Amino acid sequence: MLSMKNINKVFKTDLVETHALRDFNLEVKEGEFVAVTGPSGSGKTTFLNIAGLLEGFTNGDYFLDGVNISNLSDNKSAAIRNEKIGFIFQGFNLIPDLNLAENVEVPLRYRGFSRSERDKRVKQALEQVGLGARMKHLPAQLSGGQQQRVAIARALAGEPRFLLADEPTGNLDSMMARQVMELLEDINKAGTTIIMVTHDPELARRAQRNIQIVDGQVCDFTMYQGGQPQLVSDNVQAVS
Amino acid sequence: MLQIKPILSMLLRSKSSPLLLLLQIILSVAIVANASFIIHERLALMDRDSGVVEQEVFDFTMYSFDPSVDLVQQQHKDLQLIRDLPGVKSATFSSMTPLSGGGWSSSFTIGTSEEDERSAPNSAMYYGDEQMVDTLGVKLIEGRNLRPEEILPTFTDSGVKGIVSKAFADQAFPDESAVGKVIYNGNLGEEAIEIIGVVERLQGAWVNSDNLEYSVIIGVELTNAFMRYLVRAEEGTFTRLKEQIPEVLHKDQKNRVIQNFTTLTEHRTSVYRDHELMASVLSLMVVLLLLITSLGLTGMVMFNIERRTKQIGTRRALGATKRDVVSLFLVENYIICLVGGVVGGLLAIALGQQLMQHYDLPQLEWQYPLATIVGLVIVTTLAVVFPATKAAKISPAIATRSV
Ligand SMILES: Nc1ncnc2c1ncn2[C@@H]1O[C@H](COP(=O)(O)OP(=O)(O)OP(=O)(O)O)[C@@H](O)[C@H]1O
Ligand SMILES: [Mg+2]
């Protein structure tokens, strides 16, 4: 499903060169729920951005769903993001001047869906996150947890194969974080592959698979076995 | 794809900035539409043909202060001397100069008896000799020119012959030929002028008058101490002739002041100076207003891009192409411009109505607000596309990098 081989990412700013990812290797299978942890500045967001086609990489091979991602045109990348990938951000990134329904509708419009199709999917997605009754509310009228659920609805509405989340619970208190996590687990059970960056070891432990990025490399990872997550809490704690 | 509905709701929910711009656009459209209409009107006025070969004609004045001179004889000699100069095509004394802003005019009486007596329109009166038609270069379209022997020494009650402009002929004698008709410079029966010819076009001296096109050439000699002469000469000879004419005339009789050599082109420039000034000032205003509006648009787009950097990155992350981002800003501003344009267009018409009532302007034509809106759409596109293209370059990675 996702396959990265020897990915390097170098940021060049005036004088400094930052190697955000070094010979980064990772395979993610369809249907997995991967939690990514690691120290600050280790390259987690960089990995997620490259995985989600939000930025390019310096060299290496990346295949997503069989498609070679190097040298894709800007329009093609936009289309893949739109169709195959759903994003969830730490800061929710809802558009403040649009109501909930309009927010969820944004990627569907770029997809070119008909009006009735959009309406159906918006309603369905908002109901799935438990906000079906508040379609006309503005984001500012909701709590952080509710806003993140709207963002999840926006990511789900296009029925992506892939859900990428960068610290989706980073701005939420633990109760709301748990709700969001439960929602993500439901989505994963329904078949969507999820990669989630988190600083919260408790949440990371709930994922099927944990990987740790240290200094731009996959340092350690734990594969689940027989559907039962095998927790390696020492590793996770060592990070935080 | 166009996204009018969500952009509209975004606009409606955002606070003051689009409102101020909207107000600016409304006023700009109202003013620009009326200003360009007035400019067009003025230019059309200035563009009217006087009927005269202006590039070849000039005039000058002569003041004879020696009472012992026989003015009649002297004038005949003077005209002969002028006509003999190289480059001169023809010359005549004249009571006035076209487009000069000053001259003689009269309302003529028409009719055969008191029952059918009426007034002809107020017209310019060109006293001149048989060379007047050639000197002005006006085109005779009916009848004939004056003959030398028909130029009478004074205005008598009969025998005076004249030539009228077609505009005059059509107005005074709508259904019949003017040739052979008689007009009276005064009451019925007094100072009769028999029309012997019609010229296609000859304007008077007052360009703001409604009667500019009505002119009558009268075959009567003028021999005053103060005289005006019209000369038609080959192009390029004016600078030489304005030295030569006083020279030869003074050699013959030196007791007079000969001055004010002015080409008809110069007369035209000065008589239309106000119009010209008005047109330039208004044009400047139109350009400035369009500039200010486009700067306002560019400013607002740049402000919005600044404010919405994260939103643009998020939209890109969610699948917006660069074109989608550009069209987001274009559509947003087209909506503002369209609303501003329509309201401004209506305001323009209302403003035009006021101007029409108070300043004697014709009614604003609907094409002008429409053209202004079209111009506004072009200005908007230019003003928005540049910053919006920069906005499209915002990396989708902004979505995860900024909090
Ligand atoms: N646009 C950029 N230009 C230059 N350097 C960058 C850029 N983005 C990230 N970096 C650098 O790349 C490295 C990895 O950054 P990244 O954001 O991926 O870390 P992270 O693991 O997500 O950290 P955190 O947990 O704080 O979010 C850091 O050293 C960072 O300074
Ligand atoms: Mg990060």
C-alpha cells in the first residue's frame, strides 16, 4: 500500500542544510493503524507530509497504492490527495467563514461531485462523527473536540483509502482525545489505513503498530501479531 | 470549477474589508461612467467639421488710422497685392472668422406677406467678396458662386446676393430649394438677400451655440477703418506670408496697423480649449479612479492571502489545484465587482440624470455604465491574477507546518 525506500529529505535554508529524513524505509499494508512517535524535530511531520504528497523528497523511491510518486505533476498530486488521502491536522484547519457542511464539502467540490452526491456525503460524514444536527454552525461555535470531529468528517467524506493525522489530539484534553481516538479506531475497522503522529504514549499504545522516528530514521518498530497489538512500552516511554 | 455559493457565504460572513471596496467600486463606476460619457461628448463636439480647409486658411486685422485714405480703393489694391503673393490661393475681406469665438450674426425674416412671415434661425453673417467661397474652401452643392460685379458697395434693399449653408437652407426652406429665395436682414421687405447658392457646410464662430451650422455669406463690401481679412494659401507658407503681407501693404500705404495673424488651426485650438481641458481632466480622473480601484483590489487580495495562508495550504492539501486557488480569488472579486458594478451602474444613471438637469448635458447612454463594468472586470482580472498566482504557490505543507 505505502512503500518508502531510502527516502532522503534535505531542507536547504541560506546556510544550513537540515537532513529531516535519512535513508528512510517503511512499508505500510492496507488496513493498518500505525502510530508514529519520536522526539520533537525528528522528522515525523516531514514523513507525514511526504507520505501525503504535501511536499516532495530529495531522493529515494515512494510508491503509494502502486503509483510511483516521484516526478508527479502538481495537478496529479492534488488529484491523488483529493481522492485517496484524508488529512487531519493538529490545528483542525477548518475554514472559519464556512459553516460545517460547507467545510466538509470543500474537498468534494474539488473532486467535481454533483450537488446531490455532495449533499449526501456531507450529511453522512457529519452524522458519522455525531454532528449531523449542527451542519449550519460555524467552526467557532464548536468545542475543539467537535471541531476536530468536523475535520475528520471532512477527511472521511471523500472516502479515502488513507488517513494521515499529525497530532490530531495535540490540542485536545484527554477526554476529547479519547473520543477522537475511538472515532479513528472505528474508521480503521471499516478498512481505512491510518497513519497517526502522536506524542501521547497512551494513544500510541492503542494502535496496531508503533513506529518511532529518531533523527530522520525509523529507529524501532513493533509489528502486531495475530491481530493483537504487542505493546513495547519501554520504547515508547523512552521517547517521551 | 466555479464555487460561487461557498465563496459568497464566505464574503457575507467576513467583516468590513469587502464592504469598503464595494463602496469604492460603486462610486468609481458611477463617476467613471459619467466622466467617460462627458469626455466622449466633448471629443465628438471637437470632432465636428467646420466645412473650412482649416490647414490652409488664416486671418489678420488691419486698422487704418489715416483719414485721408480712400478705404474702398485701398481695399481693392490691398486684396490684389495679397492675391499676387506667391503661395496665396485666394483672399477676401470678411466680417468674421469661423471658429474664432467672435463675429456677426442675425436672425433673418422669411416670407412673402405678413401671413406667412417667420424667422430663420440665428446665423453667422460672412460679408465677403466673390473669393469668399474659395478662400474658406467650402463646397458649393447647389446654385452658383458670387460674381465680382455682384459685390455691392453698401447694403441696399434689393440686389444683394448671398450664399447659405445647407443646414440653414434645410431649416429655412425644408421642402424646397433655397436657391432663388429671398431672406430679409430685418423686417419683411428690408435688406433683402437673394440666395444664389448653397454650400455643403460652413460653421459660424461660436462652437457652443446650437446655431453653429447656420451661416450666410453676403456679397456686400465692408470698408471700415478696422478690417479683417481671410487668406487661403498653400500649406507651409504661413510664416513667410505673415511677414510678407504687412511688408507689401505697408510699402503701398504705411498708415495702418496690420497684426493678429492667426491660422484657423490656432483659432480651433483656442475656441475648444475649455473642452480640451475638461476632456483631459476627466480622462485623468478616470485613469486615477481605475488605478485606485485596482490598487484597492490588489491590496485586498494581498491582505486576504496573508490572512488565509493556512487556509490556502489546507485547500491545497485537500486537493485544490493551483488553478482552483487562483479562481477562488477571482470569483470572490468578480462577485464584489459585479455587485459594485450593478449598483454603481444604477447610481451612474441617477447621477447622469442629475447632471442632465443641472448642467445641460444629454442623457447618459446605457452603454457607458455597461462599458465601465466591462472595464472593471478587466481591471479586476489584472489586479487579482497577479497576487492570486502568488497565492497558488503557497505550499500545501503549510497545512501541517503552521498551527
Ligand atoms: N520548511 C523547512 N525548512 C527548513 N527546515 C525544516 C522545514 N521543515 C522542517 N524542517 C526541519 O526538519 C526537521 C524535522 O522537522 P519535523 O517538523 O518533521 O519534525 P517533527 O518530528 O514533526 O517535530 P515536532 O514533534 O516538533 O512536530 C527539523 O529539524 C525542522 O527544523
Ligand atoms: Mg511535527
